[in-house]
Amino acid sequence: MLTGRVATFDDAAGWGVVAAESGAVYPFHCTAIVGGTRTVEAGTPVVFQLAPGHRGEWEAAGVTPR
């Protein structure tokens, strides 16, 4: 598991970006948020995993607010 913070999240589009503690950034879709919610506020600390994305890049998966 990796740790970081939600850098941005667009409720209307359902997409956000997690900034990992390493400095890398990973996009995520609202369906990747654990716990049944489809939204998360920017600045929220999270733990997450990486998964191959639709564009061949890594995306955050299993995004769990801490």
C-alpha cells in the first residue's frame, strides 16, 4: 500500500488525482474509492494501490481515506 493525499477531485467528472508521498501523481476514478462513497475532498490523506490504467499509465486503485 502507498500513502498520499488527494490533490484534486472533480465531483462532476468523477476523476481526481492522488499525490503520493514519493512525489508521483496518479489519477483515479470515483469508482476506485473504497467505502461506498463516490466523492472525496482535496487534501484528504489516503492509502492506495496502483493498477494499470486505461491509457497504459498507472492509476490509483483501492483509494481509502485515512
